[in-house]
Amino acid sequence: MAKAKVTFSDINVTVTVPAGVRIIEISEKVGSGIGYGCREGECGTCLMHVKKGRQNLSAPSFLENKVLQENMAGAHFRLACQAQVLGDVTVEPA
Amino acid sequence: MTSLTFPDCAIPISNRVHWIGAFDPLLRSFDLILKTANGTTYNAYLVRGQQGVAIIDTVKEEFAEEFFKRLESVANYDEITLIVLNHLEPDHTGALPELLKRAPQAYLYISHQAQSMLKGLLKLDEKQLQFKPVTTGDHVDLGDCTLEFFHTPYLHWPDTQCTYLREEKLLFSGDVFGCHFCDARLFNDLVGDFRFSFDYYYAHIMRPFKKYVLDALTLLEPLALDLIAPTHGPVLRDQPRRYLQHYRTLSTPRKEVVDKTLLIFYISAYGNTARMAHAIYQGASTVTGLRVSIFDLQGGEVEPFVDLIEEADGIVLGTPTINGDAVKPIWDLLSSLAVVNLKGKVGAAFGSYGWTGEAVNMIESRLRGLKLRVPVPGLRIKLIPTEEELATCQTFGQQLAETMTQKQAVRELDFSQI
């Protein structure tokens, strides 16, 4: 299975994960400051800043894009409960 | 019962603006969380410009007729060109569906974050709604006057905004600078003593969002102000700037120490969780740059602990497991934290147990639910901790302290380890 490295720069932790895992499945377990609300892509609480490798996350869905727009989030921001890891990426709380 | 007579027509508050809200003197509990000893008001306003009439917010649904009666006393529905919604909570949008029926030509002005709420509220398709999302720098012209918008989110919902009528130096502030206080005399220089209500409202509604309050004050303080028109309580025309200063005082951190602060709270039935707590305290205290404190929950009241937690950087909670659960004083403390901002603080849990030991995981889940981060896995010890286990507790405390002071080395983990 393809592997990828996810770095949480707010806590200096890098986790090697199987491709396809969502950020939400990793960040809470290692104690990153990314916070969660609804956990289903609606509330925007888990907005995160993608510092490196944004092309290595799954493309945002129509609904995620809508929430990002409503939160006036730029191209370097994603919802941690939605984004799947496809390659190496560095993230931090927004 | 109330001894005051409430006027049933619109009340002028400035040259172009009328108050068209509603009085609710008999309300005794608001949104389940606030007591309202003399009721509240739902403040809505009407602005008359040369090229149209704007409605600023509406009222709770059951007071809609009162609102429409006041509106009709100063304007016709076909004159309404726009409706500004500074906050979409139902006590301010209850009359909106009916208002849109009576003034279908009106355009809605809302914040960007309010868009999904508006659709949820009106249960209408996007195409059926005429609305414009606005933010700081946007404005709408009413001919001889202009409404300017200010993006002030989380005061106290994500959607909240303020609207400024520059020609009258009048700020429609939404819930900010509001309070639950019902007095027919309406203006702050005429009504009874509402200082307690003002501070109580802040403590329960705005306190969790102090950072956002300070951001909003930075936007609003440069404005010339003759009058603040909030959505609840008295209209502030006497020394309005005093209320901004008071909000700044209430929202500015009291903490003077430069070190990070870690608070350890525990409760112990047989002294085992207490032993763990003190070992964690010792371990955490070995790290410089961190002020560590330890408290037995049996010896204190919840409220001052909430004040301490608000300004701490991390909390550690120790509880035994009794009947498969953490004990009540721990849950009482956790359920009292909704009034403070916890996002990003470090949290951790530990405890001694006799049989199943579920409490630690439960507390960790709750801490995450409250948006704390839990960087060090919880520590559970069966019954009486050995010397070796107490050393593990010390290491646990040290790890937490190092994480909080960013002394922890860069870590590389595999998914299977977390």
C-alpha cells in the first residue's frame, strides 16, 4: 500500500500513514491543535492551513468548496475532516 | 407582571432611525443558559434613507405582530429595499419569513458565514433567495446615507457582523454590547440599573470569544460613535464609547506571568489517583518555563477553577473509575467550561482504577470534544501505584511539560503507533 508522510508543524510530529487516510484520523491522536466540530464537512471548525504539498491531498468536494468559500478561505486551506492524504503534506491549525 | 407601560409604536432613536423591536418583560430564562430577571428586548431597527428603507434585524417569532405594528407605524412594506441580518439566531430572525412575504422585493445583506444558516433557517433553495454576502469594506447606499459592514465573527456565532450608519455615527452592533434587560424607557440614560445584566450577558455569551471581541474592538474603536444600537437591552446613547472600553477591559487577559501554566486537578477515593497526581506534578515541575499548580477538586468550588483554566495553557484531570465512569466533580468541572475558550490548550487525563478503568478514555474524549489537544496518551494504573509506576507518572508529567514548552524533540511516528 502506498505510504505518505503527514507533518503537523504546530507540534513537530510527522506520521507515516497509508494513502487515503483523512487528516482527522491522525491529528487528534498526535495532539495537533486542529480542532473539530461537526466532523462531517459542514461547520468549518477544522479549517487547516496546508503549508506544503496541497497537491497531495484529495480534491475538495463541491460541499467542501462551498464551506471553504463561506469561510473566505484561500487555496492553501482545507477541512481536516474531509481532506485525504495521497502524498507528503505539511499542515497546521488555521 | 410588569409595572411599566410599553409603547406600541416605533420609537425614534436618531434622525433617520426608529426602534421597531419588541419587549419581552416576562421571560425568565433565555436559551436555557441565561436567567433573565426582568425579561429582555428583541431590538430591531428601521433606517429611512432618501432612496429606500432598510430593516436591521427582526424579532423572535412570537413577537412578530408587535414588530410589524411598529414597522407599519413608520413605513410601508413596499418602501423596504433591504434587510440587514447582523445575526441569524432565531430570536432575531423569527419574523423574517413573514417580512419577506410582505416585502418580497427586499434584498438581504448577510455575512459570508451566514449563507448556510440562512438556507437552513428559511428552508428555501438558494435561487429563491435574494441575498448578498458582505464583509468589512462593503457598503450599501440609501441615497443620503450609507450602511457600512464590519466582519465581526464569533460574537457570538460564526455569522455575526456589525453595521454602521456613518451619517448618524450609529453602530448596529448585533448581540455585542447587548444584555437581557427589559425597560420601556429603552435608552441607557433612562432605564434602571442594568450593569449586572450587561456583565452577566458578557460572561455567558461573549466570554468564550474574547479573542474575537478584541479583534472586533480593533475594527470598531476608530469609528465616531454617538449611539450603539444592540439587539438586546438598552440602546446606548449616553457615553457609548464607555461600553467599548468596558468590553476591552473584560476581554483583556489578566495573566501577568510570562511562563506557560499547567493546572493539575484530581479527585481520589483511596489516595491512589492523588499519588499519581503528585508524581505528575513533580515530573512537570522539572521543566523550566512552566508554572505548575495542583488542586484537589474536593477542596474547591468550580467557578474559580474555571477562571484559572481560562487563562491556563494546559490542564490535567485525574479521576478514579467508579461504576464504569469518571466521578461527578470531574464532569461538573468539564460541563462548566462552555463559558471559556479552550481551543488549542493542552489536555490530559489519568487515574487509578480497580476493575475496568474507562474514566481516563472518557475524559480524553471529552477534552478533545472541547477542542483541547491531547498530545500525551492518558495514564491508567490499576489500584495502588508502585514506585515504578509513580516514575511513569513523573515521565508523563515531564512529557506534557516539554510539549507545552516546545522542548519536545521532533517526533516521527508510524500510523500503527498512534
